[in-house]
Amino acid sequence: MNVPHLLYLIYGNRHAIKRACVIFAILIAGFIFFIYLVIVTVFTVVQGTGSVTSDDIIEQPGTFTEFQGFSYKTAFGERWYEFNHPYIFPTLGVLTQGVILDQGAVVGTRHVAWDIADRVPRQTEVKAFADGTVVAVKDNILYNTTRRWRLCDTSPNGICWYVVAEPGDVQYGCGYEVNILHADSLRSQYCHLTSINVHTDQQVTLGRTIGYQASTGWATGKHLHFVLWRDGQPIPPTYAFTQTSLQNWGDDEN
Ligand SMILES: [Zn+2]
């Protein structure tokens, strides 16, 4: 086969070659987009899944007024902080995700909060941590926008997966949210609520129901994401409550 003959063959099949090139380009672009999605996708810890055992059902909320002093870290070091007011653990459930302080890691792994999931398909009240004033009621629904996707299994206790295109999108993940300002500028934040029973500037007393556990926003199942704040710093709930307390919560012996 000489060169002119080859050129003639190519010329004769130019439309087929063009089509093949277009299909190849589309496949390559699709593959690159797929890899991009995998890279930018952030999957959170699965909550609200698995079988529910009787051990997971905690019927009575306890009151933990014994942990009133705790320290927290600021940019200037550790600060001792006394919250000399009664407070309670704000909802029923088990701890499904604790505090994760991985500064350099990918989006979604820094989690200065406690996730408490009542893994029973029922309405689970979320209550005010202490006396205070509602300072913010927000609706940060992460939902089917161009850069945020929420893919949910609609069965009871089904999970949701989240895909974000930019780290900044994570801020929408709180869902229906309530913030309460307590004494000494301590603020409590409650995320992923299904409905909210309070409004901004409302005075609430300790234990007042402010909403119900749900999975609005960045959540993979029904739970409460609970955070304490002071001086713009998140205070790990670990300083206010102990894991032991959570485990004993609802136990009549304690
Ligand atoms: Zn959380």
C-alpha cells in the first residue's frame, strides 16, 4: 500500500473517521467529568441506617447539670470557661459522629459537633440546651441546585448522599437551623431540623422544644448536629458532656 492509496482511503472514509473522533472525544470528556465528580464528591458518615436494636432506644432524656465547667481552645490558647447555669442534653439518641479536628484534611472532616441520632422512625424532639434567646432561624437547604446534589433513598431510615462542587457549598449543609444565645455569650446551634417551633428574638427556657430531628441539609439520616459557640469558636460538646453520660442517658440507675 503506497501513501497516495492510504490518503485516498482516509479521504474516502473521512465522515466515518470524523464520527469516530467525535464519539472518542465525548467518551474522554465524560470520563474526565466522572473523575472530576469522584474527586469533588464528599461523602459524610452514614447515619440513621442499620437495624434498630432496643439498645438504641433511649426513652428518657437526662439532665446533666453536673458538667458546668469546661475549657475550650481559642487562637490565644486554652481558656477556662464556666457556664454556671443549668443545661440539658438537647435530644434523644446515640452518638453517631463526634468531634473530628483534622485541619488539613478534605472538606467535611472538620466536625466540631456531636451528631446524635435517634434511629427510630418517629418524631424526636430537639430541646433548648439552656435558657436563652433565639438569635437565628435559618433555612440552608442543600438541594438540587446546579452545584449541589442530594441523592436520597426514600425508604424509612434511608440514607442521603451529597455531592458538592466547591468547599464553600458545605455551609449550606446545616439545613433547617436554630441558634440560641445563652448567658455569658454562649451560643448553641442545632442543625438538620425538620420543623422549627420558635422564631427569632423569642425567649426560650431550658428544655423547650424548638424542633424535631431530621435530615435537612448535609445529612445522611435523621439526626441532630449540635454545636456550642463562644467568641466565634466552636466548643466541642465533649467539654459539656461526656460520652459516659450519653451512654448512661435514660438509665434510671443514674
Ligand atoms: Zn454533624
